Amino acid sequence: MVQQTRAVPGYKTMPILFYEDDHENFDRTQNNFASAVAEHVSRGWFDSRRKGEALGEGYQSRL
């Protein structure tokens, strides 16, 4: 996706950010975080609640 974006006619060098990505797979060699680092782009992690967690738990949960 990053390579496709950079190949768009008229693209100007600027930061690329993947915002609120909730796909983890940190135990795998290839995951969204590793891909972002390899392409020198920023990645924001979206942490809502996990199944069974209370309303106040999770990084971005309402209190």
C-alpha cells in the first residue's frame, strides 16, 4: 500500500501514517508493524477492549 501510494502521479514526499491499526500478529515474522517499519512509515496502534474486559479497560476506551 505504501509503495502504491508513493507511485501515484503527483505524490509529494510527506509522512505516511497508518492510524488506529488493530491488527497485531506480533508473534509472526510478517505483521503490519514490521511492514510499516520496513517502509519507514508511522503506525498508530488501536487498542480497544478485549473480549471480556470491562468498559474502563483498554487504551482508548471510554471511562
